[in-house]
Amino acid sequence: MSILRSFLFIPADSEKKLAKAAGIKADAIILDLEDAVLPERKTVAREMCAEFLKNARPSAEVWVRINPLDTDLWQDDLEAIIPHRPDGIMLPKPDGPADIETLGHHLDALENKLGHEGEPLRILPVATETATAVTTLNTYPKTHLPRLYGLTWGIEDLATDIGAYSNRTEAGAPAYPFDIVRAQMLFAAKASSIEAVDTLFADFRDPDGLRTYAKSAYNIGFSGMLAIHPAQVDIINEAFTPSDEQIEHARKVVQAFADNPGAGAVSVDGKMTDIPHLKQARRILSQTGK
């Protein structure tokens, strides 16, 4: 399974934006049935989403953000889209792993009913949009969730839930305590051996700010990032792609251990390198397919 660097939201009821999807260089697009769609447009969005999945598959993976489980819309969303096999489902506003289990059971039933074979459909929950959800982050590693691709987090809905009037610093980074939530989600994902996907950078007119933020996210362990505008995609993809220097060093690390089978530490470029460095080197090379 490939690691996805960029996830671009596209409102599922926007004919204009859907028509441009084929030219988007994101690793994945997310057809949004939730926040980007007005209540009176939900049915139309669902129909357009299903039609897109059926007839217009771009090179990017196609995921769908359904409506939350505390609404009466999400089951209708699944009934409409699952027959056309999206690549994954984004679940907004879960209160914890129990909601991912609930969604998984419904996907099991639908896939069995439709006779779908192959890999189970993956789930990416927005795991921090409520205060309750934040308190359950440490339970993800203890819960068997075979469909879970990774975790991502949301800052806007969480700010609303706790009554915060601001959630970012002037530089656009998450403000305290939201930065703590970001770190908790990162650790929960890594402890679960799944991908950690960073939240969006709201100001799409600030490419330099996005570049700084995205590279910082990559350097601390995030594997990808959400995007709200096509102009953000190339910057995110570049930030989450290992540099030539990182790839070359990773090759040296892997080769050094191959030349010294059974060694717990080796010297690479004059520095002692141990097993954690080998694991990191292998991950870098897996990201490049080399």
C-alpha cells in the first residue's frame, strides 16, 4: 500500500471542481459530502459523488468524506457510493475507535452484500474534532481496526467544541493547546503502526508559510497532509518527498547493515548508526520505491 502525501478536498456538489479533478496532482482527492455541502444540497452531492466514482476515475486515489455518525445521512452516503468502490472513506467527528468499528461493520455488510472482493475499503478518521475524541486518542493502539489507514486531525471543529476564539499563531501554526492535540494524534498513529496525516493549512494564499509548516510536519513524522486548494498540492507533495540527500544516506545505512550482518550498530559517514536508523532508512526508501 502506497503512502499518500496529499489529500485534496473537493466539494462533491461542485460540477466545476469535479471537472478539474483529472488534472490534479494530489495523491488522493476527497469528495466531500460533509462540511463543504449545504444541507439542502446533500442529496445532489451524494448523486454527483456516485456518478463521479462510476465514470471519472482520475490518476489520484478517490476518497469520500461521509457525514458524521450522529446524523441520519451517513448510511445513505454509504449506500450510494460503496457500489462504485471509492479508495477510502474519511469519517468526520468520531468520538473514538468505537465509531470506526461501527463504520467498519457497516462496510463489511455492504461489501458482503455487493460481493466485493480484494482489500477492504480503508478508513481515515478525523480523530480530534471533539473534546471527547481527544480523550480517546490513546485507545487507538489498543483497538483492532483492520480498515484503518491512518489518523488525521481537525482544528476548526475542535476549537468550536471547546469554545476557543483562536486556534493558530500568527505564523499559522496550531496554537497551544491544539499543538498538544496534534502531537497526541501523531503518537497515537505511530503506536498503532498506521499513517499520521496532518491537518490543513488554512491560508492557501501563503505558499511560503505552507512550505515551512509542511516540511516541519514531515520532519517530525507525519506522512502526509490535507489540502483545501489545488495550489497547495505541489508544495505538500514536495515537502513529504524524501530529498536526494536523505535517499542517498538511507541507501548507505541499508548497505552498511547488509555488509555487517548481525551487527547492532555500524559506522556511516563517520557516525555510529543503530537499528532505529536502519528502520528509518528503510521507510525513506519505501517512500521512493527504491
